[in-house]
Amino acid sequence: MSKPEYFHLRPDVEKAYGYSHAVKIGNDIKISGAVSMDDEGNPTAVGDFEQQLKNVYSDLGKVL
């Protein structure tokens, strides 16, 4: 089995909540915590669903 490779977009926030944004195991990438937030973990684009999606997809692009 392959050793997990962890991706941290916001290390301090992820450490505080006990997760990593994504984990690559072999050829698979598992994603968690895909929400619209700033680097301190505060929600962004509150009430603007379209912008929230753009923010989330931007983060996913960084992981992939």
C-alpha cells in the first residue's frame, strides 16, 4: 500500500481542526474541508453562493 501524501492549504486551520485538505494515496486523491474560507478559517463570500463555489474550485485547483 502507498504511503499517504498530505496536502495542506491552510496548515494552521487544518491542524486546529484535525484534518488535511486532501490526501493522496496511490492514484487516488481524497478531499475534505472544501469550503469557502480565508487563511484564518473565517467564512468568505457569505450569502454569495456563486463566489463561494469559485473560491472552493480555486482551492481544489491548487490541490490538483
